[in-house]
Amino acid sequence: MDQILAENSTSKFFIEYGGFLSNHMPHALIALHRLGADQTRVQKFIKWYEPKLDKKELYPEEDALATGENPDELVGKRRRFYALLNHYQDALQSKYDGNLFKLVASEFPKLSLGLAGSALHGLIHCGYGLSADNSRLTLEGLSYLHHSYMPLTVSDHAPKLDALGQGNMDILDVVEMLRCDEELYNSMVVDSQAESALVRSHGYFQPRVAALLVNHGDRLAEYVQQIKFSPDEHAFRWLVDCALVVYLIAENKNDFFLLHGVTGAWSLLNISSHLDGVSRSDSLRTYLAVLLAAYLAEDRPKLCLDRLNTDEKIGMSWRQIADKALATEYDEHVYKLVQVCWDMDKINEGESKSELYKRIALYAIGNELFLLNNVPRL
């Protein structure tokens, strides 16, 4: 797998294509591998996916920062990706003695407030890289986070991090309350129209999320603060489960951006074990705020709780479910969703969640991806 990932990394293909769409090749290859795809199936996917990508040669930027150039000046500028990648590659050796985990522990917290940039794909790229213990992909993800940084902006009046998880409401009740917040929804719609022409050219989702994170960060943080959960070592597993449930019960079946909420949460789970306590809390709050923002940006679909209230037994093994996914020509996002469900079942073995994970995996396989207004896929 390492060789295939190296052959299809950003050394060959740019991190984006078509102007702003994110390159999913590495995540898909890792997901296919984790689902048990053989080499023939993997190569079939590469042959299908490769033609849409942009070659590195189309982006003749300087590959290195100039002497004295500060990488902090490139945060969120969406420029000089390869210079940023070289910066992190150099830092891995010169500053962190080749220890990838130390680099992630130090550098990710500087970028985590902006993890929503490029529809979470910097985070996803980084988390999938760590899951494969692949330094190149992990550093590509950090570079993409740096490149596309879009921060949650909170004031000194926002709820404090040390109270995170001490609310008195289930997350689904908070989501329902958010759905009924007409003032915030209308403000998001109006504010998103004021985003730059460049941002608006990328579809409705990024402008809406940007408007919420930048202009209404305190309000999102207040919603997050009302959620009750245990901010312990299992908090990020809980986060993935929350993202999965919201994805499952949203009226928009197989919602494209809520699916990204799942793969993003799983990616953050992979990163979280390398973070200290404050950084974990900070990234957890940010992600919950982004998940709520994504739900609102997707036109706050009705929550269909009846999809949770079923005693139906799946009657299929994970091997059978994975084979069902691999046997069909699906969008790469669905492979990743099925892979996350299977991985979560392995992590939570013995917690009686297997039927739920299997149901969600089959739900992804059995429903077309929902794209609001048929916007381009990211």
C-alpha cells in the first residue's frame, strides 16, 4: 500500500483539481485497502479516478519558502501548497527528529481552529495519512489545512473550554433546537452572499459555513456548550457516532456534506490520541461547531428519528457488506463511509453498536449521494 500511495501522492497530482475540488485519491485508496480490496480492484479505481486530477506540473509555484519567508503569512491564503509541504517535511527532520507524532502534536493545534477549510479535506487527508502511518500523506494534510485554513472565530465572551461537555442536552436535541433557529439561518443566508466572489464560485456550502464560523462563532459555541457528554478518552469515538447518527437521520438521504462530517470526525479521532488535553478540547469544540454549521448550511434537514428506532437485524457479516460495496462502482465517498463504519465497530467491540454501524454502511451503499442544488462534488 505504501508504494501505491507514494505513486499517487501530490508528487504526481495536485491536492486540488478543477480549481477547488479536493483530491480524494489517497483517502479512497486507504479506504479500499481497509475494506480488503485486492490489487485488481485498487488499480481499477485508480484508472477511473486519475483522469479527473490535475498533474503537479500545472502548478509551477516555488517549491520552497524563500529565505526569511514566514509560513504563517500563508495561513488560509490558498497559495504555495508545495512550499508549505516542503516546510513541514523540513520541520519533521530538523525540528522533530523524524518523529511524525511529535510534529502532529505540536503543529496540528495551531491549525485546528481552521479545520473546516476546503470542506474538511485537510483534516481528512491528515487523519487518513495517520491511519496508514504514512508521513507523506499526513504532512500533505497539514499543508492543506495550512493552505485552506478557515477559522471558527470566538470572542472572549464565548463559553469557556473547561465547561465543555457540561451541558444538559443530548446532541440531537441541540441539533433540533438549531434547526428552529430562524434568526441564525437567515443571517447565514444573508452573510454568505457577502463572501468574496471567489468563495461564492465554489458553491453554496463553503460560503455558508464561512459566514457561520466567522460571524456567528460565539452562537455556535453556545450551542456546543449545551451538549452533555463525557470529555474523556472516548469523547472522539462519541463524536464519530454523533456524526454517523446525524448523517443517518437527516431527511436528505446520504447527504454529501454530512457524510464528510463522518469521515472528518473519524480523521480527527485518529489525530486526537497525539494531542494534549487542551488541544483535544479545543479541536473537539471546533469540530462540534463545524458539524452544527454543516447541518445548518445543508438547509437544516428534518431529523427522521424513526430511522434509529428499529429492531431490524442486518443478517450480513462485515465481509459481506464490504464485498457488496467493492462490487459496485460507487463514488469514493461511499467506500470511505463504509470503511469508517467497519472501523468503528472494531473499535467499539462489545458495545452493542454493531447493528447500527452495519445499518449505516448499507444505507450509504443503498442510497444515491444527495447534493443540495446539484453542486459540484468536493
